[in-house]
Amino acid sequence: QPSRDTCYGDDMTTRNSMYAYLDTVAAMTPSSDGTLNMAQGHWQSDSYSVTAGTLSGSSLLKDEESSQLNSVLASDKVAGYAHLNLLEVDNVCDGGLELLAAIRARA
């Protein structure tokens, strides 16, 4: 298998892609028909990443914790989002209350 980016460590490629995606979704103007814009603030997986993660003793929950994605969303991202209807995250037990506070602070 070719080398793949990771969601944590020194290489910011994967995380920067995630942040760019979230910034784009959160900047979308809400639809006039009430349809919600869903932002997926969690790591996407495929058969390779699940297998590699399992073999290395990791999991989606551990990947979120190691990448600190929820903490970054709570401290650096959510406050600047113009439109945030629905935010999906992994491992709400890691930084979930901080995310909730950041989302509520926008109101």
C-alpha cells in the first residue's frame, strides 16, 4: 500500500484538508427551504485505514484524541463559522463539553 497521511503527528496535510472542508461547509449560506448543512468534523475511513488503524492498536476514538480535532474545533474554528447547522464529531467524550460551549457562544 502507498504511504498515507495520518490525522496526527507532524504532518498537517490531512488536518489542513479537514479544516478547509469544514471552513467551506460552515461558510455556505443556509437554504431558504430550511435544509440543514451538515459539517462532518470526524475522520473519514476506508477499509485500508480501518485495517491499518486496528493493526497499530488505534481506533476512531483514539485517532480523534491524538489529532485533538474536537479541541481545535472548539478553540479555533467554531467561533468563526458563519453558518453551522449540524456538526458531526467522533468521540464526544473528548472535548464535547468545550464544543457545546463554543457552539452556544455563537448564538
